[in-house]
Amino acid sequence: MAKVIIPTPLRKFTGNQRSLATSGVTVKEAITDVASSFPDLQKHLFDTNGNIRDFVRIYVGEEDIKVLDNESTRLSEDSVVSIIPAIAGGSDKNLQQ
């Protein structure tokens, strides 16, 4: 089974699990499988149309799925899928000085 790595900010929605096994054969199926097991995770990964949110980056191994087949990227038994949520925040206060 492929493995999905859960980033630290999202682990509170998966009972603090670092990774989850999935039987999904594509990235979309794998992420959907994980999110269906943890419904609180869905709103952080999917938009209202059921698509993976634009600001969430997904990697298979070291490759961004954007350079592969996006959500249709096929997974093998030993694939490692990493979810990388956008990091935002902070202030430009120091930049204005």
C-alpha cells in the first residue's frame, strides 16, 4: 500500500498519526481515502468542488504532482505521498523600516 505523510499542522485531524496507508491507485484516490477516514481533514485538503485545494502541494517521492499527472498521478505499492500545506502569516512590519 502507498503511504501518505501527514504534515505536522494537520496531524491534529488524524489523531496525531504521522502517516497513513492507502489503497488508492492515484493521488486523488489516496488523498480522498485519507480524508474520508478523517472527515475534519477534508476541508483543509479539498475545495467545495471536491478538488485538491490549489495551495496544497502534493509530492510523490520528490516530485511535485504538478510536473507529473496532477491528481491522476498513479501510485505504486511503495509510493510515498507527501502533503505540503501552504505556510502563510507573519508581518511585513520589519520590512517597512
